[in-house]
Amino acid sequence: MKKTSTTKPRKIQEMASEYRFDYRKAKRNRFAAKIQDNPLVVLIEPDVAKVFTSSDQVNTALRALISAMPKKKVLAGK
């Protein structure tokens, strides 16, 4: 037979209007290595965001646009 838990439920606390952090005790972000080397964040207008609701949809549309664009000629020596 399993023992029942004797822990009390946690009380919900209100957030303080301001917090003061001691940045001298700060540690490096352990998740920073998971971020790509050069991430790019782009803000889109609200009307565009209504059509494209995910980054995958935006990337698919941009790749289709890129494939429809004429290729640039590379000049020799540059």
C-alpha cells in the first residue's frame, strides 16, 4: 500500500513590484551553448503575424521567395 503525501500545498505569492539582484553573484548561462552561433531575430508587422503564425511558416514562405528570385552573377576577382 502506498503512503500518502504529507506535504502541504504551496501558497501562491504575489510578485514584488521591484527586485534587486546582486549581479556580482551571477553565473554564466548554462544554456548559452545551445544557441546557434549567429541567431537572427526579425520583428514582423502584426498584419503579417496574423498570416504566418509560426517561424516554420515564415521560413517556408521566404525560401519559396528566394527560389523565385533571379540568381546573382558572381564577378571574377571580387
